[in-house]
Amino acid sequence: MTAPLIELEGVTKRYGEGATELMALKGISLVIEPGELVAIMGPSGSGKSTAMNILGCLDTPTAGQYRFKGARVEALSRDDRARLRRQYLGFVFQGFNLLARTSAQENVELPLLYRGDSASQRRSAATQALAAVGLAGWERHTPAQLSGGQQQRVAIARAIVTEPAVVLADEPTGNLDSQRSHEIMGLLLALNRDHGITVLMVTHEPDMAAYAHRMVHFLDGRIARDEPNPHPTLQAPAVSPGAMA
């Protein structure tokens, strides 16, 4: 049998010691199969962001196991975790995190620059990634010349330019209005459905979570519920550059 893409088993995370100790995660177990679109939900302080940091190899558990494609991630060196992150993971943040004075093209090229790809490889891959998110022709625009929805599309292009197995999206629609939020969710849905990219998304918004195959609810450092979505939203407004301004 093929191993799951991601497995957390009995994962805990403790910050501080003694009177200042905080148990952010209290022995969570989670399995993610390839090609899933999972919404991770819960109130502030529930542990969902800590779990996402561990899944993204940005932090390590205090105890328990994290397996990615069967490999024990928590046992890897910092350099090996960085290599895993560069090769398999893409990140999308609520605040876009684009370089302000840098073009869309150059922002999308950054992960490839860190990976050591040649200039021609970076240029070709970034152009393709921007076209995939509906921004062909916008390569030279800086973030100040783009709407919020367009900036998030650039951020998604940056996340997928390395052809990752997993995109981790932290409140990807948190700074957008309703129309742009559904456009971004339609884009993530298409990447999941048409390209097989596994998507793990933190969200507070039930209508955004409705696109997911599963909803994992965190509460007080534990997984309170992990349930399939019997009626996921299957369509969203079509990708249209003209509608993004």
C-alpha cells in the first residue's frame, strides 16, 4: 500500500517552561492523502497555525512523529527540512508577502532563485505560473499597480512555480472582498482538481471552507472534529483578468 502524503501521529508542541509553559498542540494525529483539499478551522489560539507551521517545516514538534511521503520529517536536519520545503511545499499568506518594488515576474521567480535555477529557467517557469493564475500580460507590474485579488494571484503563482506537491494557504482570502475571495478559491480549486496539488488551507470563513473535501476543526490544541464535506462547492467565478481590477 502507498503511504499517505502526510501523517501526524501524537504530535505535541510546547512553548516555554514552568509557569510560562504553553501546550499549543496536545497530541494531534492527522492523515492527508495526495490530492485532497482540506480546510483547517478553529478559533484563535486553537493550535491550527502551530500545526500548519509544523506541516510546512517551519517548526518542529516537541514530541510525536511527522511523516511526509513516509519520511520522518522531525528527524531531519534543518538543511534537509529546508530542502524538503523548497522541493515539495508552496506557501500562500493572507498578507500576500510580495516585495513592494519588484515586478510580478520577479516576485514569482524568487523560489527558483533560492533553488539555484538559471535565469532562463526562472523566466520561463514564472511566465507559465502567472499565466496559470490568469495574469498573462501583467508580468512587469509591481504590487502597487495590482489589486488585492491580483496580488494574491501573484502570491499563488509564486507558490506553484516550483511545482509543489502541497500548497499551504494561511487565510488566503482574509484580505479580500467576497467576489475576489471566491475567485481565489476557484483558482485553488482548479489547481487541486486539474493539477493534483494537495491544498491545506487555514480559514475562519465557512463559505471558503465549503470548497474543501474535508474540514478539520481545532480546539484547545486538539483536533475536535475531522469530517468529510458531503457537498463541497464545485464551482466559483471563472478566472478573468479583467474582473480582478
